[in-house]
Amino acid sequence: MAKIVRLDPLGQETSVLTNDNLLSALLKNELNVLHECGGRGMCATCHIFIKEGMEQLSPISRREQRTLGAITTSNLGSRLACQSKVMGEGVVVELPSGMYLSDTTDIESLVGRRAEENILHPLDGHVLVEAGKLITRSMISQLEETRSNVATHLANSKIV
């Protein structure tokens, strides 16, 4: 049976099948939410905030706790959308402000421009470039190195 989830600050409501994760609801609504690890709860790119209804979601696993612990913007309302299964009504989701980058081609064309919103690190959520600041080529190098490290980590990791 479907449950209704509200997406803030969009003011949108969407239905999610019971026991489906929030990532599927976000993607269904054409929100550009990354999921670099393929929904395994290891990369933090689908980090969200639960404003209401945390008790209507599946419990947080140890893997999710570890991943959330590495995110600088994490708080008590933080969850990973890929790991948060909807069990009941009344869930209100808020996406973190800022943009996670998944690929250097996302920003190659932006070098020399000012960031319209914070650009966030794909692993720990720290701000790579603050809104209004210049996007530099050194940020691309840092992102390329990070992507290589993520790919190596994911290739060597086992699903718990």
C-alpha cells in the first residue's frame, strides 16, 4: 500500500509504496539526487533531512550510522534516502541546500563562474565552493581524486 511523503521546501507530495526507500520517491519526482554507491548506504550523496515522521521510517542500520557520521552537515534528522524505507504516513523530507557533484563534467563548463549555490563534497558533504564564490580548476582536481578514491573503496567493499 502506498504512503504519502511530503517534499519540502518544494511543497510537493508523492506516494511511496510501503517498504520502498525515499530515494525512489525523490527520483520519481525528477529531483536530481545522486546515489553514487548504487543505494548501498556508503557514499552519503543521497543525504536528506527528515523534518517529520522519523518514526515512520525503517530503523537506521550501523552502516548508515557510520556514513552519516562522516557527513559534516549531518544532524539528528539526517538519513540516507537509499536506506530509509517508508513504513507509515507523515514523513516530511527536506533536501540539504547545495549541490552534490557526481562528475567533473558537471562543473568543467562552470570553471571561472560563480557558484549559484554551495557545491558539496560527494563523500562528507563539506562545502567545496560557497555560493557566490569562484569555481576553480583546483576544485575539479580535488573532485577527480575523490571519485577515484570512491570507486576504489566501493570496488573493495562488501555488502553487509
